[in-house]
Amino acid sequence: MPDGSLAVLIILIILALGFGLANGFNDAANAIATVIGTRVLSPRVAIGMAAILNFAGAATGTAVAAFIVKGVIDPELVDTPELTTIWISALIAVILWTVFATYLGLPISVSHSLISSLIGAGVAVAGSAVIWGGFYKVLSAMVCTPILGFIGGFLLMVALLWILRRRAPEAVRGLFSRLQILSAAFMSYAHGKNDGQMPMAVLAVALMIYHGGAELEIPFWVVAISGLSIATGTALGGWRVIRTLGVKITTLRPAQGFAAEGSAAVVIEIASHLGIPVSTTHCISSSIMGVGATRRFSAVRWGVARSIVLAWILTIPICVGLSWAFAQLLGAIF
């Protein structure tokens, strides 16, 4: 694969934009499924709000982008064709998997899809390029964040039920119909701050390859393009995924939606400040399950939950395999 050329830069920019669109298209549900499921906001208003706040989140941090650029694949490969092959193969794999999962209505982790794809392509091209410590850090977060999301949603909902136990149901609904708009906005912002930095990382790598230096550079136009790609994908809306999270897992009312969004957004915000790419999908899905379990364990449709968890588990081997295959193919061609 020729390296450092204008053609490679253009290819990576196009793939970064495609990745951002696919990310927003699937992960639109993370931020707005609950507020649509509870009928607090219309789909059009909710998607518009999420698009704006996804952009705002992406524009207010670079810690996650820096980790993706330097924490998974050795950036010292910048002057070699191997780095170009790794990133192009990984991006093709993650875009294909995200589009396919969205078509099936499955909320997946686009963050873990990207990391897994980088690992697969890295092993295929140059095993020594993989920084396994970074991969293990992501795996640890993959285990911890759904647990934290479930516990957080469960405990917050229990606390709200106790605090509001003497309030009339209509008064509670009216209050949380307003509060859930704030929690959905917070969730949209947190999603952009974590997932919105991934296209940013791809563009930063493209600039490193083009200029032939390992120094991380994230100019404002990179931030703007990344935020716009995620926001555009969100605006297009992944309706099948929205229906899965907002309706199929459990029946949600405004108070439950507020608890799920609030607890998930806090977990994502903490991870973003630590520079850890986490699955916003895992966080909100598990928070919804935790909130649903406060009514009764059977209130959660565990068959739907099993399908979601299966998609989480399959994401890593599928993306590793796809990116490995594309890396082998590109290596044979070039």
C-alpha cells in the first residue's frame, strides 16, 4: 500500500467520514431511544437535539482520540506502509459490521468494533504493531461499564421511587417529562464526547501518515468534520435500533428514562475524562435493563436482552476476522 501520498490521505478522510456516519446512525439510539420510547419528545425533535449535542460533545475533548491513535497500534509505524494498511482494513471492517448490525436493529459497540478491527488488521500485517496493554484496558472497560450502567440505573431508580413514593403519578410524570429532556441532552453530549472522538482519531492518523511524523495533531477542522459526521449520522437516525432500545427491552416511563439516561451518561463522561473509549451502547442498554428490573425481574424482555448481549460478544471476533481478511487482501494486492 503506497504511503504518505495525497491519495492515501483522501481515502482515509472518506473512510473517517463514512465511519462517523455509521457510528451516528447506529448509536443515535444511545442518546434518544428512551426519550422517544417514553413519548416525551417526537422523533424529529429528539434526533435534532441529539445531532447538535453530539457535535458539541465531540468538540470538547481529545483524550479518547489520543488513546485510539497511540494506545492500540504503535504510532512509530507512521513511516511504513503497514500503518496505512492497518487503518484502511480496520475502517472497512467496522463500517461494514456497523451498517449490517443497524440493518438488523442491533445496538452494537462501535468503539469496540474499531478497536477489535485495529487488532485484527495489526496482527495480519505486523503482530509487533499491536499494543496489547491498550487492548486489555478496553476489554476491562467492556466488562465494567455494563455492570456500572446496570447498577447505576437500578440504584437511581430505587432512590427515585423512594423519594417520590407519596407523589401523585400524574405529578411525577409531568416533572420527569421535563427532566428527561435534560437527561437525554446530557446523554447526547456524553455520547459525542466519547464516540465523537473516534473519527477525529482516524483523521489525526491520516495527517500523521501524510506528513510522515508521529506527533499527534488535531486541528479545529478535524474536530469540526468529526462532529459533523457523527451529527449527520445521528440526524439520519437508526430507527430499528431506536425501536429495540426504546420499546423492546422494557416499558419505559419518563422517570425510568431519566434514570437510565442519567446513570449511563455519568459513566460515559467519567470514561471520556480518563481517555478510555467505552461502549455507549453497553452503558445505556444495561442502564435500561437495571431500571426495568426495579419493577420486577420479568419486566425486562430478557430474550431481546440476550440478542443484544450476543451482538456485543460477536462484535470482537467478527471485526477481528473481517479486518484480518481485508489486511491480507490489501497486502496481496499492493
